[in-house]
Amino acid sequence: MDFKNDEVLENENTEVRDVDELLEEFDKEASAARKVKGIMAIVISAIAIFMSLFHLYTAAFGTLLSIRQRSLHLILAFTLGFLLYPAFKKSSKVKIAITDYLLAALSIVVFGYLFVNFEAIALRGGTVETMDAVFGMLAILITLEVTRRVVGPELPIVAIIFLIYAKFGPYMPGILAHRGFSWERIVSHMYLTTEGILGIPIGVSATFVFMFILFGAFLDKTGVGKFFIDLAYSLTGHLKSGPAMTAVVASGFMGSISGSSVANTVTTGAFTIPLMKKIGYKPHFAGAVEAAASTGGQIMPPVMGAAAFIMAEFTGIPYIRIIAAAAIPAFLYYFAVAAIVHLEASRLGLKGIPREQLPKLGGILKKQGYLFIPLFSIVFFLIQGRTPLLAAFYSIVISVVIATIASIVSWKVYGKFTFTTKDLISALQHGAKGSVSVACACACAGMIVGVVTLTGLGLRIAELIVTLAQGKLILTLLFTMVASIILGMGLPTTAKYIVLATMAVPALIKLDVNLMSAHLFILYFGVIADITPPVALAAYAGAGIAGANAMKTGFQAVKLALAAFLVPYIFAYNSNLILVKEVIDTTVVFVPFLTAVPVILSSILGILCLASGVSQYMITKNKVYETILLLVAAISLLNPGIYSDVFGLVVFGTIYFLQRKRSKEVIEMTA
């Protein structure tokens, strides 16, 4: 099927904007990158390819000592950052300025100093020499500048505020006050230790995260994106919610391996949003569906916007256990978005696309089903106990082998190759370039973590939140939710998770929320910031494709994603939803799945009540009291129990039968 058919993609009343243009407007990484040509294009490509090959080598044969692995990772990422990203919007997008060459060279010198001299620095036992202090200050400035260019100004501003806080602690009010530290102490902590720029965040970026980004780049070159859309379209196109359900399913597939809500929105939205509008959805609703579904990808295993790997390092909980715990809440999120989409289609009286006009599922699987093998393989290796690093490496090798075999078959059958050496090189380049934003964000966020560990700020904020909440869990969760959404606005998934894990999680743990639930709670609300106005970049990207009002699209996206506001409260109160009984140190004690079934069913009931209340529709249009009762039932199911479950079931069942009766009466009157 040709997805670019003029009739299918026709745009009614509004101008559909170019996908690249939208990415440039709403995705900082895409908007700022230079389009370099000539000899420097070759040099940049060579650096990117070397970076990918270096990480492949260390994944296969063992990583270097942590300081060396991380410093070389930063040398390559920062060099690409300064060469690819100009200083200002008005700077040339085709020529590299002399200052950019100087900053790239300075990055090599500053972090190369650590790479070469790390043993001598360690033997000094904490003594800071003049050269250490100078290079340390330069490292901080370089990190702030490259992050500003690649990610945007928000994260560097937060980092600067934290550095100032570390210096001027005695002048801070009340519980935030501390003894303060000298600039020399702050600089050495940020540069010479593994608790600052070279801390856990960049350690994860230099290993697991890079490999999964590279894995995604190889999947993209094998055509997995189009395969996911084709598959979702064939499965759901016939439903009354049609293309909207396609958006939900395709975005779930894509989001599970994507690290960006915005990129996911634009990639799948370019196809799904025009189709939604064509069958009768309003532009702002179509844009919101895609944004909500794409944003959910950041909480969908196995990649979870790369946050799962950092969570594993922060908590000490094995990665495979984190994605196992995250699976059911992610399913419930998509179930809720799908439920609201379906009810909206029913309310509008929409119809799906006839099956004969849809691609055949059997044909798609027969022709492209092999693309599932690398995805299944990564899960298989993880279950077998391989590290995420090795699992990603093996899966990359498998994806290349399978793509090569499929390409040879295609050449013999159709006379053309589907995967060439050019695609292989391109995947290596795109993997490295795609990692630059994550590396910069992790390095900058590492300074924030460094200040927190230096000053004990995390515990101070935890105490402040608990005091304000008067020790009540529901208020603590509410305050943490608000803080997570605000801190998550405008930041990449990895950066927002790192900041929130150090600032907000201690408050939840203090009130006996278990470690896994606490980390997933702040991740959920940090991710939801991508569709929460006023800084709702994924929603605004969807609005751009739909030609809709941006703010209206943002609020509609929040409405669609209300389950993301409901589900975290449920597993904060009852961690059976994430299959976790308790976390002792770093050991996760799981509950049997059957034990979790009651809370899962309760959550599904709560989501159905919420979806029907928000849509103001179940079988027919709700009466006012029905909407109120449904919303009250949904809220009561936040803390699942026998009484709330019975209340929710009675409310939902009663309204269902009342509306069914009204619907029959209407049919009989019109017959």
C-alpha cells in the first residue's frame, strides 16, 4: 500500500507542514544541527563511525576503566556537538566557525587529560593541582555550552543554579541552608570524581544507552518504522476508531525503541494524523491522539526513553526486573488512550476503513515479519541473563545479518538490494549523532547530581516535601507529581529522570513507598510534561502536523493521557500492580502474577470509568450525574480495595445498563 497516496493524505482546510520542518521547530536536536558539506562532512562522519565502532568493540570485548570509558565517550560526543551545532540560531548552518573548532579541540584536551592522567590523579589522594583546577573549570564551562547548543538552555540554567547553591549554602533560607563549599572543592568534585560530570548518568550513556540508540539506528535502516505502521494499520484500520487506533498501536511500537516523544510524534504522525482528520476527527483531537500515544513510548519497555538503564544504575535493581515491573502500567496507559479514542469515535459516529482497502496482515508478516527477530532477540538475551550491553550488541549483529540475508533475497526476487553497505555506514553515523544529545544531557545532569551528593540537598527537599504534606502520603504524591511535571518540562527523558530521581524520590521513600514504585512514579510524571501545557513539545508537534491550535491540542492530549495521572497513584499505594512485593536493598521481591490480578482488574475498571467520564460517553451520551459518578468511581479506585472495587463496578454496571436501555429506546423510536 502506498501511504503517500494523494487521496489518503489530502489535507482538509488546513495546511499540513513538512515533517522535517516540524522536527526542526519542536526537536532541539533536529533544529540546530548543521548540514555540513565537503571535507568536514567526511571528517564528522569519520568521527561518528569511530564512535560507534569504539562502543561496539567495548560492548563485545569489555569496557575500559570507568574514567577512560566515560572521558573518551565525552571527547567524541562533545567534539561532534561543537562541530554539528552552531552557537546561535543565526549562525551558519553550513560552515563551522573557528570558535567551534577551538571548543572541539579544548574538549579533546580537557577530557583527554583525564583519560591519560587518571592514575596519577587517583594517587594524589584528593590533592588538587593548578592544572586540575583550570581544566576542571574549563570542563564545566564546556559542558554547559555544548548542552545549551544541543539540548537547549533549560538544563544548563538549572545546573548553574545548583552550582551557585553549592557555593552559597550559608545564605540559603531555612532547611535549604548548608555550610557551603569553595569553588576549588566544587570544581574538583565535578571534574575529578565520578560523582559529577563523569558520574553515573554519563557512565550509563557511555555503555547501555549508546548501544540501544545504535540498535535503534540499525532497526531504522532495515525499515522497521514503516513495518510498524503497516502492521498497526492492518490490525486496527477496520475499527470505528480506525486511524486513531493505528496511531496508538504504531506509536506504542515505535516509542518502545525511541528516545524522543517529539521525534516519535512527527514520524508516525505524518501518516496517522491526516488519516484521522479524513475520517472525521477534529484537527486538535487528531494531533493530541498522536502526541499522547507517542509520549507513552517513554514509559514502554524495553528502552523507556533510555531511563530504564539509568534507573538500573541509580537503584542497583537489574534492568530486566525494571522493565518487567514497568510492563503492566505501560499497557494500562495505552489501554486508557485507546479506550478514550474508541469512545470518541463512537460518540462522533465514525466508521473504520473497509478491510479490502487495508494491507493484509498475513502479507505484511510474510514479507517483513523477519524484522521482529532483532526485537525478540534482545528480550531473549536479557531473560537469559546477558547484560543489556551484550544483549544490545548481539541484537545489532543479528539485525545486520538478517537485513543482509533479506537484501540478498530481495535482489534475487526483485532485482534490488534493500540493505547495502551505505545503509550500514549510515546506521553507524546516525547512531553516534543520535547519542550526542543524550551524552550532553547526562554530563550536565551529572553536575546537578554532584551538587545533590555534595550538599545533601535531596534529603533536605524530601524533608521539606514531607513537612508541607504533613506526613500524608496522598499530599506527598501530589506535591511530587507537580514538581515532576514542572522539572520535566523541556528536558530530554534521561535528563528529567536524573534530576527527579535525586530530588523527588527520597520524599516518597521516606513515607514507605518502595524503591521501584518511587522511581517509576517520578518517571511517569516527568514524561507527561511532554504533553502538559505550557511546555508541551510533543503536543505542539502534533498540532503542527494537524494544523490545529497548539494549546488546545496540548490540553486534549492531557485529557487523553489522564491514565498516566491515575496509574502511578495506584502502584504507589499498591505495588502489586508492578508485580513488586517489596525492595530489600537492591533485591526485588516479586509477587506471583495471580496475586496481582485483582489490582490489575481494579485498575482496568478505574480506567474504564475515567475514560467514560472524560469522554462523557459510554454507549450513548452521558447525563451530568453519570459523568460525575464515573469520575468519582475512577478516583476512588486510586487505592484498590473491596469497597472501592464494588463501588466502581456498581457505578459502571448501572450506567452501562441505563445507557443501553436509552440507546434501545432511541433505536425503536427512529425505526
